[in-house]
Amino acid sequence: MPVLVLAALIALAAGQIAAFIIYGVDKALAKAKVGRVPELVLCAATVLFGILGSAAAMMAFRHKTSKTSFKVKFAVAVVLRFILLGVVGYLMWSFLL
């Protein structure tokens, strides 16, 4: 496997883990009734780091799953993530050709 592909896979996995941890930290803070991670940060983690890690954390921690306003924001973040991946993929493909 080429080194660049391996590096990309590692980066993607690390991003998913980072998103999972950010959601987990917010749940822990919510349970402790201390400061919270802003929803904007949670959505940014979804866009920048990954949908799977965010969604897995939401299910694992049962966090933000019943809040309709956040579900809408999460859906927008998912769409933005796909757009981001499309743009990055297009740019990478353009440079490779």
C-alpha cells in the first residue's frame, strides 16, 4: 500500500476518533453539570473530523439524540462534510491527473 494512502487512512481514522472524543467530553461535562462544548464545536467536529465518529458517539453516549434542533444542525453538518470531501477529492484528483 502506498505511503500516501496509508497516511490518508490513518488521518481519517484519527479524525473519527477525535470527533468521538469531543462528543464524549461534552456528555461527561453535561453529566457533571459543568461547562459544555458548544453545539457549534460539535458540528464543526462532525464536518472536519468525521460523521462516523460523531454518530457513533451520539449513539454510544445517548447524547443529543432527542434534541430536534441539534438533529437539524447535525444533518447540515453531514451535508457540509460530504461537500468538503467532494471538494477535497476533486482537488486531489485534479492534481494527480
